[in-house]
Amino acid sequence: MLEAAINVVSLQKSFPPARSGWRAFLQPFEKPSVVALAGISFEVRPGEAVALLGANGAGKSTLLRILATLLLPTGGRVQIAGHDAVLAPSAVRRQLGYHAGSDIGFYSRLTGRENLRFFGRLNHLSNALASQRMAHLAPQLHLEEGLDRQVRTLSSGTVQRLSLARALLHEPRVLLLDEPTRSLDAIAASEFRRFLKSEVLRSGDTSLLFASHTLPEVELLADRIAIIDAGRLLACDTLAALKRTTSAASLEEAFMRLTGRTPHLTAEEGSE
């Protein structure tokens, strides 16, 4: 069997409680008590797309940030393409493309093209290869005009698309996306999903783990769906299997039966 692209074993993450005043001063010495992840285990196979589905605060973004080596886990183990995320973070980052909707990280006075060229060099791309990749990605993400403008002058939706281009620029083996279409209009979001499906996932060379609140997006892209609630993994299976085991007629109904919650749907619900 091929080695898992992502292997998560008994992953735990706790945070200290929020404090103010003198309690905040003592917070670094407090024992963590807010549980974000409570022993999650699953894997993403090579070439597979897995969706993380859960209510706000379920632990999806915390999980993705640990996988991206931006947070250290409290316990458990994470491997990306065979590399331990805690013991070998540099090796893990070389395999990753990561996009988080609210975490921009661009240099505002540089153009989009200059930013992507810079991040390409960080991922060991020559300027020529980075330019070639930008030329391929720009029309797919509607970035032709934004590439040559300073980032500070771009709309939030264009910056979001620029961030997606940054995650895809070096053709990573593992792609982590946190609500990738959250700031995109309905047409741009639909086109980006089709691009992911036809260009990024079709070859089977890239594994995708993404968090989304848009059920049509999950149904279109995901081979399997991981349902998370209060830091616990309730199920990880195909849509057909989830509906069968919960006797549900839809993904929304299966989600409600597993969690007892109504999923927070975006305005794009039913757009595809």
C-alpha cells in the first residue's frame, strides 16, 4: 500500500482559557483547559480529497494549522508525506500548499506578481518557473489585472485568489485549504472548484484536505467527508456511506443526525 499523504494519530490540542488583568499575566503558567481537538485520528490517501465539515469552533482551523506546522499539538502525532510535522517541520513545509482565508501574509506595497515570485523562491522555484506557473494560474483564478497592482490596492476577493495562487504555485503534494471560496463571489467560487477538480485533483498527484461550510462544494470535491464536532471526529467516510449509516437523504441531514446541529451554510447553497 502507498504511504498516506496525511496521517493523523490521536491528535490533541488544548489552549489556556482567555484571561484579562493579572490573570493574563499568569496565563503562561496555567494548565491548558480549553480543548480544541480531543484525540482525532484519520488519514488522507495519495491523490484523495477529504473535506472537514463542522460547525464554527469545531476544531477544523486548529487541525489545519497544526498540519501546516503553524501550531504545535498538545499530544498525538501528525505525518505529512512521511515526515513528522513536529520533528521535521521544514521537510513538511516543502510538501505543502496552505491557504487560510483570513491569514494573508502578503507584502502590501509589492505587486501580486512580486509577492508570488518571492514565495516561489521560498519554495525553490526559479523566477522563470514561477512566471510560467503564474501564467497558468492567472486566467484560472481571474488574476490577470491583480498581478501587476500593489496588494494594498486589491479587493479582498482578489487577495483571496492571490492567496490561492500562492498555495498552488509550487504544485504541492499536499494541499490544505481553509474555506477556500469564503470571500469569492458565486461565479468565481464555482470556477475555482472546477479548476481544483479538473486541473489540480484530476492527475492524482495532489492530496487535498479542506474545510468548508458549503455543502455543494463538499459534495463536488470530496472523496470522503470528515465530520468534526467539539474537537472530536464523529465520522470519516464517503457521502454515500454517511447517508447509508445515518439513514439520511442528504449530507445536511446526515450532518444533523451525527452532531445534533444545523450546518452553517453559505449564501452559495444550491448554486451548483
